[in-house]
Amino acid sequence: MSIEIHRVESKRDLRKFINFPLQLQKDYPNWVPSLFLDEMNTLSKGKNAAFEFCDAEYWLAYKDGKLAGRIAALVNKRVIEKWGKKSARFGWFDLIDDFEVAKALIETAEAWGRSRGMELMNGPMGFTDLDKEGLLIEGFDELGTMPMLYNPPYYPFYLERLGYSKDVDWLEFEVTVPTSIPDKVKRVQNLIAKRNGIHLYEWKKAKELKRKYARSIFELIDEAYSHLYGTSPLSERQVDAYIAQYLGFADPRFIKVAVDKDEKLVAFGISIPNLSRALQKGRGRLFPIGWYHLLRALRKPDTIDFLLIAVKPETAARGAIAFLMASLIDSCIEAGVKKAETSGELESNVEVQSLWNDFEHRQHKRRRAYVKKL
């Protein structure tokens, strides 16, 4: 038995790196592939604006000549400046059920981190907090979602055996859309509108939303998320990229924007139709028929994914989020949506988790970021 680690150096290598999970997890019915084009844009140094302040390398592992695993290691200099910890990150960590392969991949990433003066290694994390992060440790029998990672259950055991321990956990919830808006939610919505002048910004086309509020939305993300684990300020190029990613095909049914009496942004919520089954059918590709499955899922969803939600700190106490939620529920009822999947919410973020208290919900997944001293 021999294990070899090869650094990704060519576009052909990068394609192998991105495609590896397709063969690894094809027998896991709840795994959802990432969109190939998104992965290529994220991992290509000429396309991802995060490389303005990040360094990264990728490797492939071969066992007896066969592709057996992958890993990325990176350093986000802005995160280090902000949080004061010399910490490298690992991500895109996938491998066959073989501890020796895991050991070879992790040790390669750790050596790279040490060579850059890092004192910690944590992950799985991406370049920024808006990339996929956190290893799934509960909920393996639940269908994955596009915004979040899915991994086989042996990954956590291998990391712990290699000396990694919990840094933080995120929780995910499945929320049942009610058949009507609860009276309590209606009362709160009306009270907020009457007292504070907060109201919904009505829009019909994505270009209209982008023109008026796109930059304000990502400025608010920087402000509202600044205290959250692993975050760093977004650059102008990153904002441009995220506007295209999150708002390029915006659907007014599922993206809600709340403004004050002066039409200034105070809160927003971005949701999208759940694309899990569509991505599975197209194997993460748009062609030859992936676009068809995605288009069908976008038009008539029965589940939505919550992606991002934020509120200006000074208006949080005035219930702007509750106002947004009432509007979103109304749109979901009208569209025939039955369920909503949340993205990962830090287990300490009880304020966000309290949003689901007025609705039927269940906490069905948990994911974890690990850390180890180098």
C-alpha cells in the first residue's frame, strides 16, 4: 500500500479536485453536489477576489495509484489581522474511508500552515464566512442543501483521532411553513410598521433591487456579522462577486428588504428555492440537462433555503426581522412552499434561533469547525 500526495498545479488537476466528490459520494443519497462553475470560480486564483488577501494550495491524495482524497489549505490575512490568531484553515476535505489517507492529507495541510508561521489549523472553512464551512456531525440521514457541506460520518472520527477538537458548532433547522400567518406575527408586523415607519420595499426585477440596495445589503452584512466566528471585512471585488451570486437571479417572492421611513435599508432576508434534488439530477452541471432541472426547481419549489439574514443593530429591538418573516411566510404560502431549511446558525446565536419559536420546527443537523495547535 502506498499513498502519494500531489499538489494541484494545472487546470486539469483542479478539475480532478472539484470532481472527486462525484465519485466518492455517489452512493450517499443525501449528498448534494456543488455547482461545478461555482467551485471553479471559488478555487481559481484569477477569479476569486479573496486571493487579494488569501494564500492557498490544494492537494490530491492517491492510494495505490487511484485517486483517494483531496484537501485545501489557506491563510486569510484579514481574519488574522481582525482576530489576532495565527490560524491557517483547511477545507475541501474529502477522502475514502481510510485513516492513513486522512492522516497524509491533514499532515500536508498542517506542514503548509507551519511553513507560513501559523500556530493553529482550523476547519473545514472556506476563504470567507460566506463559503461553505463546518463538518457535518449530526443529520447524516437528512437531505443536504446547496449552501452547506455534506460528508460521510467517518470524517469527524478521523479528525478527532488526528488531534482536532471542537472550536464551534452550527445548528440547522427545518421549519414548517404554516397554512396561515399566526395572529401574533400579524400583530407584531402591524405594530412595527405603525410605530417605526418600517415597511417592505416592493420590487419586481433583480436589476432594480441590485441598483438600489445591493451595496447596502453587503455593507449591512459586514456590520451585522462582524462579531461572528471567522468573519472578515469584504473587499469591493468580493462584494461585486457576491452581488452576482446572491442577487443575479433574485426572486421577489423569497428575498425581502425592509426599509425605514427614509427608504434606508434596515434589514433583509435572502432565500432561494431548494435546489438539492435538481443538483443531484444534474450532478452539479448545467449541461447537458442540469439547467432544465434547476429551472423547474426555481419556478415551483416546495422547500426554500434561508441563506442570509441581517438587521441593523439599532433597529433589532424594534422587530424588523419579525416584520421580514411575516412577509416571507405570506409569499411562501402563496407559492405553495411547505418547508424551509436554515443555513448554519452558531449554537450561541439564540437571537436568530428564537425566530423559529412561533413555528413548527426541528433542529435536524449540526456541524462543527475543528481546531488544533500546530
